[in-house]
Amino acid sequence: MQKTLSVVNLRAIRSNAEKVRNILGSRKFYAVVKADAYGHGAEEVAKCLEDLVEGFCVAIVDEGAALRNAGISKPILVFTPPLDKEDAARSQFYNLTVTVNSLKTALIAKELLCHIKVNTGMNRNGCNLRELSAVLDSLKSSNIQAVYSHLYAPENAERSRRQLEIFNTAESLVRAKAPHIWAHIAASGGILRGGEYLKEGARCGILLYGYTPSGFNISGFSPALRVYARRIQTTEFIGGGVGYNAAEKNYKKLSTYRLGYADGFRRGVPLGEKTLCMDAFIKEGGKETECVMQNAQVYAKRLGTIPYEVLTSVTRRSEIIYER
């Protein structure tokens, strides 16, 4: 096999989910499986967790459709609002719950089940408080299932408190129209903040895969992904270069592995000798198969980025193997 091998430990993901379930108690628990479950494989992760959660969250309609085609029957919330009637029609066909973030979206999705997204300070998606009344007037109360928002700095108590105050006002306005709704503002960071941020439920993403959001340092969650590269050849060093770089020392033997920056690994962070090529890297010595990433936090630190980016990149051209 020429692809990289990504080994996903479903037992670890389920154990992480059970820890989140213990925090949430009887509150609603929506598992975030957008971006192919952060590179872990959305369909298999959803099947692994379906009995533990009340629903799932995805980024776009296509991701929700893939879950439905895989047999997932629990509610699925699509974070990106429908941008046109085609998005709305496909959401309805696949029985997906849409996000309403504006009057325009409310008019597009007025016949669909929805969660209203409120902007409490992230300024990414969501209607401002002054728009909320018009949005509510455009929707049937029976179609409104929930109101939600997102903490932009859950590690910061003061900023989170300000967002919660705005959200509580929005929640009261939505409940006046639709008393049956539930509210959620916590994702992984909000879950760790706990208390009143848990509301009636929460969405959980990065914690499921074994990592804590920036600003938190909580133990007990296990990384679930390891990536391996397979050796193409081992050759005696005859002088010259190491890939596209001049050699700076004499080597005895060099091994070439089938993994490069086209597989989602960064060229500027060597895994062996010098930089990665597009489809390969070279290291001295080496085994038949090398584990090149087993902790996204460690690798992300070398890159100057966050585990989210690493996880959604390194399985790009990978064959995923599931440990059950």
C-alpha cells in the first residue's frame, strides 16, 4: 500500500466521550464530527458514538448527507447556514437541522427545523440582538428547536461571562416565541468551564479526539490518532544530497518513506533529514514502517499552530485503520 496509514483508536474516542457525558449528565450532548471528524473519519466515529449522544454537528450539508447515507439517524445540526434554496432543499431531503443566522437565512429556511445562531462576540456567524426579533418573526415557532452561540475565548472568565450575559438575553427572546427550545453555548472549552455555561446541552469536538482547547490543561483525555509512513527503499549514501538539499555530513544508509507535504505534513518541519519532498521524506537508518505522528499537540507546537489544523491535514491521503 502506497498511502500513509492512519490508525484511529475508536476505544479512545468512546472513552473520551464517556468522560464528556459524565460532565454533562442528562444534558444534551452533540458530538462534532465536521471535517471528517477532525480527520478521524466521520462515519465510523458517528457510529461509535451514536448511542452515547443526542445528535451530531457538521460544517456543511454534504457532511450531513454522508452521515445519513452511512445510516446515522440521530439529529444532525449543520453549522453553516443554507446559502441558497438548493442548500435548503438538500437539508430537508436528508432531514438535517439548519442554522439560522440572519433574516436572509430565515427566509430561505423558514420551512425547516433550525437552531438560531446568535452573535455574542465571536463575530463569525450569528445574528446580533437587534436583528433577532425580525428573524423570529420570519420563522414558525414549531420549527425552532434551539438557540446557540459560541465562546471565542472560553479560557477567559471575564470575556466568557460577557458573552453569556448577551446569550441569556437572546435566549429569553427566543423562548418568548418558542418556549420548548433548548440552549447551547458551550463547545469543548465551555464544557471544561462548566457550571452555567453547560445550559441544557453542549457541543463537543476536540475533546472527543483527545485534546484540550487552547488555554486549558486537563488530563484524562487520550489522543486517538497515529499516522505511519511506509519505507520505499534503503540505499547506501553515495554523497551529494538528501532529497533536494545538499548533505551536511556523511551517512552510511538513508531510507526513503512515502510521506510528504502533499499528505498534509509541513515541509518546514523535518520528520527525518532535511525537509520533506512532495511525496516522500528521507531519514538515516529507519524501520519498515515509521510512526510519524502520534500526538498532534506535540507536532502542532513544532509547527507553531494548533492540533485542530494538524488533525484535519495529516489524514489527507491516508488509509484509515480503526482499532475497535
